[in-house]
Amino acid sequence: MVKLGIICEGETEVIIFNTPAFNQLLKSFEIELIGVVETGSKTQYFADRLIKHRKILIDKGAEKIIALVDLDKDTCITLTKESIPQFDNQLIVVAVKEFENWYLADTGALSLLLNQPVHIDWPEQDENAEKTIVQLRSKGFDHSKPRLANAMIRNGFTIENAAKHPNCPSANYFLTKLQTLASAN
């Protein structure tokens, strides 16, 4: 079984990665999640800052690490990946535009959340997925990112569902990298 640590930017990802559904997915790949470290910002992925976050996971027993970073307004996935220090036991995955764009790709969970059928053709082209969801949702919706993550979970959001969307390649890439880790063991 591969012991995995994940480094991510925000608490949204931590919430999703600590769900029973995500952990069950990992177990199906023979991966054990050792821990998730939230950096708080993209700037924490550079030089000695990344080493600090990696050390936390390695000290917990992580053998492999996935660094998940948002593309945000960067123009190129490759350049974003190349700007992050590389390590032999680390994979870098770039979420296009942000991790929250994956919510737009899980149309089943999004439709349940919004109480109406929803289909987003190009979820990774939306400049602000969180704002889009809030605009589609009825009045009174507290739209903090952690509350949105929990609402999406309650409505069945999974990364596997997001990865099935034909126009959400970064979620599919993330899933493929998990499968690659498992098969390399």
C-alpha cells in the first residue's frame, strides 16, 4: 500500500480529501492517505517553504506526495508546474483555474445543491467558480469556501464525478496520477 501525503492551497481541498468517499477511492487504488497539509497560498510552494510542508508529511510516513496547486491566473500549466521545486517522490498537479472549478464539473452534485438541473459546458474556463455557484443558488447561501465544500459533499460531490466531465481534464489528470502511484508500487 502506497502511503500518500497531499499538499494543497486551501481548506476546501482538506475538507474534500478527508471525506470517507475520497479515502475509499484511495483504498481502492491501494493508497493510504497519511495526511493533508494546507499551505494557505500559492507562494508556499516555492523553495524552502515547500520543503517545510513536505517534511511534515514525510515525518508522518508519506512515501509519495502530491502537490496540488491552482492555476489561478497563470497562463500556462507547464510553467506553473516548472516553478515548483521537483522531488523524486512528488507529483505536481495543477487545478485549472481553481480546485473549486471541479465542483462545476460534478453536475449531479451541483444540480442537487441548486435544486435544479445544471450543466456547465466548460467548468475549467469559469474565472470564479465559487461566485458562479453563489449566483445560481437561492438567497441566504453563505458562500465561504469551507461551507461550499461541505455543501457539495452533502450533495454527493466526488472527484471521480468531476473527472468524468469531458471538459475537466485537470480533475481527470489528478485521478490518473493517483492510479499511476498505485500501479507503480
